[in-house]
Amino acid sequence: MATKAKVQQFVLLPSQGIQTGATANPETTAFLRSLHTVATISERPAAGEERTLQLKVRVLDSVRDNGAKLVELSPQEALALRAAQPGVRLVPVVYYSPALAPRPTVVSRVKVAATRAASTRIVVKILSAKDGTAIANVTVAAFTDFANRVGAGGTTNSKGEVSLALGASSRKIERLYMYAQKSFWNGLRKNITLTSGRTFSLLPIDLTFVDCLRFFYGTAPDEAGRGVTVGVVDTGIAAEPDLQIDGGFNAVTSEDPTDFGDNGEGHGTHVAGIIAARGTPPTGIRGLAPAVTLRSYRVFGKGAEGASNFDILKALDRAVQDGCDLVNMSLGGGELDDATHEAIMHARANGTVVIAAAGNDDRNPVSAPASDPLAIAVSALGRKGTVPPNSVEMGDVRSPFGTDKKNYVAAFSNVGPEIDLTAPGDGIISTFPGGFAVLDGTSMACPAVTGAAARLLATRPEILNLSRDQTRSDEMVKALFQQAKALGLGPTFEGQGLVQI
């Protein structure tokens, strides 16, 4: 009995762009317009005999009637479609992730001698450095061999306690990482001895603290960014007191299009705060361009591991329709795919600039979509002295250093010739669902560039008032690059440098 072929999802595109134009094959346009659940294709064998092939194509979602569609096909159906409609492209669906700095996790458990009780655990407690109260839901990773990721991990309970399966009552630990969900700086301790009952303290976030972002950019005026519309393509933005959201769109296939709030991960909310938070310390936080018109485009589903290239295309298309001047994409993956590339080209052709995170793979090459020639790729800048002692960011310092030896590109940041700009991305305080959090990554550097760009363009009405075409987007990028200053880190690490505003 023949095995039924597995279906695969594809982004169906015309030969150029995300929709057919005046120069497209009329047959291709007609086919895309007629494609719903079942497409009827005329197949002509070599002998010239015409016969009709019923090709079943399940259409899951569509961006334009004559353009990009999300379809499901078997390998045989994909071949038949390509043969019958050579004017279309079938791009495999790929997924992108938020561009957060990776958090070290235990890969191998500690080996325990046969004479030692394997069940021996060490219980440690995590407390607030301010008042000694227990901190729940702190992710803890203790490494006996950090290079090989050997150790034990766990999460603190309501008493702030975590039980680590280290197979002994006392263990030498090379690195101990402690990640709170929010409200605290994350902690790192090196070369310590763990015993049961030992306590560690995490420092609460002080909204008056001068982190890397505020060191370089200070406090933005109330009117900074006014007249500029910014779209955040991410996990959605929560309705926090310091954020004013001017609508948005949920591009996730099969989800409610009006549900563009945070999907529960908090990433998009943190990103949005770096750009546009309107609060004032010590009770709130402020972004670089608090007066921008902020829009949320959610591409990460609830509980989903990644954002598909189709949903990203769909979000970018909608952001362009909504008149976004800048689109922030703090997400990344591997190599660039045609669907995402076409979406970025479409944005630039319509006067919108896409700013993307370079990725966080420990100085590996720039990942997509930042690697796209028409996207603005951003690396993550750090500065010594802008994080508290014993914070995890202390482990991100790595050469080369800038002309000012306190400046560095974070160890996790991707680098390469595609890098256009650098911006603060190590130890950044911003909004988070239910409060505030410190996060690291090119995910944080990317909105720092977006915020700086919005603040700059708000002072350049002669650019903003141009027709929404390629000339407009090119002039926006030119102005941004002209305002950048190299920090002495080298072109592959910083590109044009740090935008001065």
C-alpha cells in the first residue's frame, strides 16, 4: 500500500515582488486570483494531447488577491504546480526567533561517583538585595564545567529556593547564572563553592540607573520623534502605562487579526519601550522617541516557537499600507529566504525603512533578515560601568574595544561586513508586561537605532514629506548614516558607527 505523501507549507509568490504587476504574465495573475481551495490546471503532455489535472492546493492565508499566499502541498503537487505555472515561486516556510542574547543552559548533568548518593542536592535561595524578600521564578543554572555546559539547573519556588542536582553537599561552581522574569538585574557569580543554605541577592531595577542606552542617549525630550510612525514587528506590545499604542495588526495565520497585544513573552513590549516609552523616572522609563506614533504588528503566535516568513511578509505589507516610516524587526534566523527578502524590498520601494537585529550567535555572521542588503543591520554595543557588579552582562565584555576602552561590541553579537550601525544592546532597562525588565541582545540594539532614527527624521520634514517611494527610503537611510560616528571598533563590528542625536 502506497504511503500518503506528507504535505509541506510554502509561500506562493509571483516571479517578482509580493504581487503581480503590469509586466507579469496575465496567466499568472489570473491563476493567483482564482486560487482558493482547488485549482484546475491544464496539463499538456509531449504528444500535444490536452488533459485536465485537478490539483488540490489548500490555501491557508493570503496577503493579496493577486499576490503572496500561504499554501499547503505534497511534493508531487508542488512539482505539478511548478510545471503548470512557471511564473510563480514556491518558497518553503521558515521560522525566525526573537533576537535575544542566549542564556546559558545545562546540557549535561554532573557525573556522580558510584559511592556518592546521586540524589544529593544543594538548595540555594535567591533574595532581593533591597529587602531580603524571596524571589520566585528565577531560572538558575550552576556550571561545574562551563565550557562543556555541565552542571544543574532549576527554577526558584515561592520561597526563593531552588534544588540543584549536583550529587554532593558541596560543589565548586565555575559559573552561577540567575535570571529573574522581571523587576531585577540578572546575576552572575564566578568560581564559587555551593553548599545548601547559601543565599544570593539580585539587585532590584532602579529606573534612575544610567544603563548603556541612557549613557549614550540621555533623556529624550517629550516631543522627540513626533510626526514619525514606527511599526514593531514582534511578539506584540502590552498596554503598559508608559506606552501609547496607536493600533496594529496580528499577522499570525489563524489568530485574531485585532489581537496585536503581547503574546505573553514580553519581548515586543521591551523593544517598544526602548523606542517609545513615555514615562519619567523614578516611577517610569523613557525611550529615545516618546512622541512617535507606535504600532504593533504581531508575528509570533501564542505559545509558538517562531515567526514564519509568511507572517513577517504579511506584517510588513500591512505596516507599509498603514504608513509606517520605520519598521523594527528584532528577530532573526539563518539564511535569508525569498519571501522575507521580497517583503523588505517592497517596504523600501514604498518609502519604508526596515531596521533589523544582526543576531546573537557569538560573533558569527549576520543572520537574516538583517543580512538583507536593503535592511539596516545592527550590532549590540556595550559599555563597562553601565551595569551593576555581579550582573550577567559582566560576561559579555570582549575585545576589540573602541577608542574609548570602555566601549565594546557584546560577545554574543553577530558581526560581519553587513553590519550598518551599532547601538546599546547590553543590559538595557525597558518596559515589560506588568513592570520593567533588563534584557540583552541585538534585539535591544535594533530599537535603539529605530528610536534614534525616528528622533532624527522628526527634524527632517523635507525627507518625510517626499513621495513614498524608493527615493524617500534611500534619503532616510542616507540621513541616518551621515549622522553616525565610528567608535573605533572596526567596520565589521560597528558599520558606520553609533547614530548621534
